[in-house]
Amino acid sequence: MLDTPVGESPPLWSDRHQAGLALAALRPDLHPPALVLALPRGGVPVAAAMADQLGLPLATWSVRKVVDPANPEVAIGAVAPGGVTVWRDGGAEALHERAARRGGWLVDQQAELARRQVLYGDPDPAGLKGRLLVVVDDGIATGMTLRAALLSLQRCAPASLQLAVPVADRQVLASLAPLVERITVLAAVRRLTAVGLWYRRFEQLSDGEVLALLARRPA
């Protein structure tokens, strides 16, 4: 099932909080014990607004991008809990993995993933079994981190795995659809180049800001 009511030009929202409220307006059917799972850091203010509006518990599910050792600005994959690794081009998986390991990048991202899991208090996978999980991020461009997160969460055997995002690349969204039961997206667009263009304010969040948002709702 796909909920997608908006098809306008950017920017659509003043900030991530406003986008989260707009997502909540589309999902009045959600009630506890459904759990909102934010992808840190950018997904947390979106998820926090959604959870606050609907009275839902909030938690994080940490995922980390793996960057090209030759060009740290280019993401080539993502790592998620449970040993899940996703690469940008499946045919080049072995090459990417060798390059990442040789440059130490994959090890670095796995270490950062573990740090965030502890710092943000990601839930025990066993506690997610049989729950309705709504995964939230601030947008989907390449979809690598979300694919890694969803594959990781599938291993937790939830009762239902759903996705809610303000904006997403239409083609990437279609590729993620088989991994979830329901998708809620406010704007599904062609060739999404930068998620931040869809927000008037799109600041980078600190660990402290993430923790403050998480403290407002129990998991």
C-alpha cells in the first residue's frame, strides 16, 4: 500500500518537524504499541514529531553509509545491525568490499554504527518481534541506508514493517516497496538529487540534539 498525496516543487516544509506532523496527519490509524523507528540523525526530528502527534513510542535504528575510499564524498554502501551490508551496485559488490576494507572505511563505519547503537539506545532486536514498526527518515535519495535498515529489521520478525518519509526518489521508492507492507510518502519525485532542497531549514544534528528529542518519548 502506498500513501502519496503531494506532488509539488521544493521546498515543501519549513523543517523536519513540520514534515513529521504532515506524515502523522496521514496515519491517524497508528496506535500503541506501534513503534516509530527513526534513522539517526536526520530522521529523528521527523519521527519525533510524528510520534508526539500520534502518541506513539519512539526509538532509533542506527545505519551507517560506507564511502568510497578514493572519494569520501561518494557513498558506495551502507551497514546495519545484524551484519547487514548493502552496496550501491550489486555487480561491483566484491570490488567495493575489498576497497572499503583495504582503506579501513568499512571498519570505521561499523565502529561508528556500534557507537550510535549504544549512545542512542537502539532497542534489542528480540524486543521488536511481533510489533508494528514504522521506519522514518527525512528523505530517500539513493535508498542505500533505508534498504540496509529494512533488511536488518526484517530479521527481527516484526508483525508489520512500514515506511514513512516526507520525500523520496520515485524509482528508488519502487525498489524498496517489496521490503515493506505500507509506504507513506508526502512527495514522490523524479531524480531526487538532494533531500535538503525540500526543507527551508535542513541543519545537521548533533548527538546531543538527537538525545534530547529521544528523551521526550519512551520506547
